[in-house]
Amino acid sequence: MKTTADETRLEQRFQQRIEQEQKIEPKDWMPDGYRKSLIRQISQHAHSEVIGMQPEGNFITRAPSLRRKAVLLSKVQDEGGHGLYLYSAAETLGTPRSELIAALQSGEAKYASIFNYPTQSWGDIGAIGWLVDGAAIVNQISLQRTSYGPYARGMVRICKEESFHQRQGYEIMIALAHGSPAQKRMAQDSLNRFYWPALMMFGPHDSESAHSARSMQWKIKRETNDDLRQKFIDQTVPQIEYLGLQHPDSEISWNEARGHYDHGEIDWNEFYAVINGNGHCNRQRITHHIRAHEDGAWVRDAITAHNEKLRKRAQQVA
């Protein structure tokens, strides 16, 4: 049994590896807090990818052309794949996927608040691809350098696919913004409704974040919530200008001294209401996930039975 002195030495050696930019692998010793933080962050990320399939899947059959339908279908399939990579990374930390999914369905685990907003028009699909996936890329690029090896490696592929998602969303917005007056109004409406929730995706201010300081120390996170949010705001302003749309933030202005855009304050009451289960679609999203999970039980049972059959056959041959 390890003594307090032994644990202190292990923690010091662990932090030294972190500072030296060495990747932590599944079989390496790690503090319990590090493991728990990773499970929380990676599972929340995985849940967001899977739940995020719902608002876009709602428009697959209503896409305005066969090309748009094929592209959107491919994008939604990618999101399911991202969930798979991330659940697999979380499982390397010793938590089975069934436990992660149970935590999601019970409401114990969280996912990105943005996915509790409804998609009301085709313009919303463009706004999600452009703004939501754009915000995700800003965050995920830094996660390619996260200290946990399986998570960092998974993010490399996810970021490549997310860049495609962002481009397809912006392409939709360009077509709408440069189309008929009705199409431009649709684009503006979608921008107005999804811009502020996209900023909320980065989480609360650093001073109010319960996990940021420790995650930064362990280099699970490489940049703070506020720094990532500022990056997203700075890159989005010229994109909105190119579209010829009005910026939803009336207080947006360039600050020469800071070299960044100043912006208005987020409605944090709305943010906390949504993450606490009182958004437009919280209950709908989880109800749909539970129903789909239950409907797919026979597939999981069949795979388990097949693998057991193969195991027994291999034993007989041996």
C-alpha cells in the first residue's frame, strides 16, 4: 500500500512529465483527480457529438437538394464517429461506455448547451456548421496538444473532419446571404439565434469555472475559456462582414490597444438555465436518445452473442 510520501513523489514525477510535454498513456500512473477530470471532459465531449446529431438529423429529409442532403448526411455520420472515438478514449481510463451513457441519460453528465436549441429553418443548419462547428474547432485545435495521449490523437482526426463541417455550414450561409431577400432574412435570423449560444459553448468566465485551473495545470486544457472565446469572436467578425449580414452584438468594436474585438456581455442566466435542464429541447434530446438506445438493444445483444460464439469456437479449436 502506497504511503503519503510515495503518493507525493508519484504526483511530483507526474507533474514533471506534464511540464516536459510528455503524453500520459492509459497504463501510466496518474492522480485520481486527473483521471476523473479526463473522464468528465472526454465523456462530455462525446455526449455533445452524439446529441449534436439530432438537430441536424432533423433536416436530412428536408435538405433543398440531393447534394445538400448527401453532404449533411455525411456530416451527421461524422459526428457519430467522433462520439465513438471519444467514448473509446474515455474507456481507456477504466470507465465502461454503458456507465457513461447511463450518466448522460440520467442527467448526471452534461453536454454542450448549444444542442438544446431547436433547428427551425435550413439557415439554422448553415449557422450550426459555421458557428457551432467553428467554435468547436477553436477549442479542439488546442486539444490536439492535450496531455492525455488517446484524447490528443483522437482530436487530430476529429479536427480534420470538423473543418469540413465548418466549411459546409459557411457555404450554406453564403448561398443564403447572397440569394433572394427572403433567403438573406433567413440567414440573418439564424445568425441572430445561434451567435450568442455559440459563445456560450466555451463555458463560463475563467473566474467562475470550477475545473479550468486544475485542467490547465495538468494541461488537459491548453487555453482558457475566455481566451478561446476571444479567438472565436475575432475570426467571426470578418466572416459576418463578408456575408453582408448585421452582427448580432451591437457592442462589437475593434480595440486597437488590445488587438482584439470588444464585445457585449453574454446572458449567463440563459446559459445556466440551459445547462441545468431548462433549455428549449433538453428533455426532447434526452428522451430521443433513450428511445434510440433502447431500440438498438437487439443489435448490441446480437453482437455480444456473436462474439461469445466466436470465443467458444476458438476455445474448441485450441
